[in-house]
Amino acid sequence: MTNREPVFRRGHRVLWRRSYDTVLVLPPGAVSPLSLSRAGSALWDLLYDWSTADELARELGVESAHGVDAALADMVRATVVTRQE
Amino acid sequence: MTSATAMTITDLLADVAAVGLPGVADREIESPLDDRRWRSLLVSVADQRLSGFLMETISLAEMAVTPEQLAEAVSLHREAMSLALVLDRTLLEVVGCFAEHGIATRVLKGSAHAHLLYPDPALRSFGDIDLLVRGADLPKAVELLVAAGGRRRHPEPRRGFDRRFTKGACVVTAPGYEIDLHRTFASGRFGLQMDPEALFERSEAYDLGGCTLEALAAEERFLHACYHAVLGSAQPRLSALRDVAQMAIAGRFDSDRVLSIAERWGGECVVAKAVLAASTTLSVDAGPIGSWAAGRRETDSEQRVLAGYMGDTRNSAVQALAGITAVPNTRARLDYLLALVLPTSTSSEGRLRRWRRGWRALVGGRHR
């Protein structure tokens, strides 16, 4: 069976830096960087390669992927994460 | 463990700048600094662009801080990293624009050092963009930046000076970011004795936002770090000394090639001074090149030329006028001198005053 769940990865043109317990990302065209929350930063660390929301939730040790879905949707809207169907 | 009260701010800063280097004495600061000393340290950390190293010092538990102090250090680092990100993006735009117009570049210092020298680019802060371009391309490069809304800080003193003699040109972009376009590593004699064309023969690439940028090759990068540390300001910036130490200790370059280029450029004294300053200030063993530097003696002539770049005797006019001997022929010397003494561009009063002071410093002694 083919896995048809969308997969996510950091936008490969997105510039970012780690700063203590957070990650700063500069979306294309934005004037200043966004500061990810601690949870968002943990998610960012896992987004170095394509993953589904379920896989990311498992890696983060959370039972439901709902929170991860919402965070990914925000990151996709901010154009710092790429979604592929 | 060390009591914070037993250390001066200068010692504390040096420890911060040296954090993580092999062989550095492990001196943990067991109790937080009092408010006055913390404030003084933080101001110096910002000035010396050491916020990444301060965060590393705190993260490795080598310096105890209060929750308020931690918040201030984090805030300073975020500010520095936000600037670094915006500068990195500006760099990509500028390099892309130059490439479209056939202008080759080598990224110098800040961004290149952050990405090539350190395990995490967040350790290395920077406040501007430094790009090497060929002398022949410099006027076009300036023109492109000005056409994009930038403003050149100092005008070219005479037509043709940029192509043949200048260290570089500084353009401030519309949002206020400084772009230093370099033709050589230094003004005056040390810059004029270099072979800038050779800097484009090799390179080391790094990835930035999915694009490939070219930095100097390892040996030339080390030389530039040394030139910048010693000749770039009256007192070497600690982040510049850290760059020198980081490269010397990692040893990812051919020391013989470094010294052979330095000899050709008349810059052995600069390399020796930078390596000694880095190893002394940061209390590290700079490896084989450190041993070479410790055994080298400066000549009287080298000391005289270096005096124009360092400490209280630093003077840009002295540097430029002393460079005359490095200009290859009589005609070129005349052009160089004419540009220095009788610039056709509008010069500020301040600039003229510096020239007069420099001239007096060079010739004044003979009339006393």
C-alpha cells in the first residue's frame, strides 16, 4: 500500500540559527526572523528530512499528532517548512 | 572553581572568547557577578561580538548566572543572531546580483567564518558583510549597490584609485546594513604588497540557504584573519583573535603555504603578531605556527610600519603615505600620491584633518 500522508521538511532556502533553547528562522521576504517556541524548535530539529506528522509525533513522544499538525500548518503558512503530498 | 570577584572584566571576557578551545584552563565562575560587573561584561560582550561564546560559556555551566542575567544574555544573542540572519540573506542577494553581472566574489570574515570555522554558526556574530572583488570589478560593484539604493561612505579620491590602490569601498544599503567591498586585506603598504588576483585562484565553498558561496581557501582565510586582527583596528577585537586561534588550533591549513604567501606579501610580521596576540590573550597553544611566531623577531622597519596600524599611533593617513614604497613604478607612485594629497572628490573636513595629522606624523620629526 502506498503511503499518501503528506510529508514535511524544512524549506531548503530558509536561513536559521539556534539561540539557546529556541530556533530563529527567517522566512523568505520577511523583514525579521521568527522565534520558534521550545516545542517548535524541537520539531524544527526533526524536520531535516521528509517526515509525516505521525512520524514526527512519535519522535517527539506525543500521543496525538493534532498539535504537531497545527504547528506544521503554521510553519507551512510562514513558508519555512515545505509540504509535499 | 574561581571566584568571580577575583577576576577582572578583561579576564572574564578573554575566558568567554576562549570557551571550548582545547587546552584552555577550566575556570568555572561559581557565583553570579554582581549587577555592576555583569552590566560591564555584557556591554563588552556586545561590543566584541561575543554573545555566542557567552551563551556557550553559560550553557557549559562555566559561568553561574542569575535568571535575570540569563534572560539578558539570551536576548543579546537573539538580537545578534537576528542581525546575522538578515545579513546572510542580504549577502545572498548581493552575491547573486554580482554573479549576474559577471563579478566574482569571495566571502570574507563574518558569514564565512561563522559557517566554515565553527561547529555551530550561532557562535560567531557579525555586524556587516565583507566581500572580496577584483579591483577591475570594484567600480561596477559599487555602482550596482548604489543603484539598489545604497550610499557609498567615502568617495573614490581620484578616478582609477579603486581599481589600482584602494583597500576597498564601503556601501551602506538603504535599510542601513554595511557592505565592505574589499580589493585587498589592508590599506597602505600591507595591502599594496599583496597579490589580490591570486586570492581568486582557490576557494572553499559553503552552503547558505541552498546556495553555494565561495570563501577564501583555508590558507588565505587564515592570512586574512591575521591581517584583520592586527591591522583592522587599534586594539584587536576578541572575536578576531578567536578566529585566528580557532584556525591555528584546528590546523586545517598548510602552514608552509601560509608562510610562503606571507613572505611574498611582506606580511610575516602581521601573521606572527596576530598568532602571538591570539595565544597570549586567549591563553592557548597555537600549535606549530605558534612556535614559529614565538621565535620570530620583528625588524625595526616592520615595527615602524606596524605602528601606523596599532594602538595610539594608528593613523589611516600614515598607513596610506607609508604605502608609497610598495607602489611599483614612478608613474603609479605619482598617481597614488596625487590621489592622497589632492583628491578630486569632495572630502570631509574630518578626513582632511586626519591627512594633515598623518603628514605631520611622517615628516614632523625632521623639523623639530
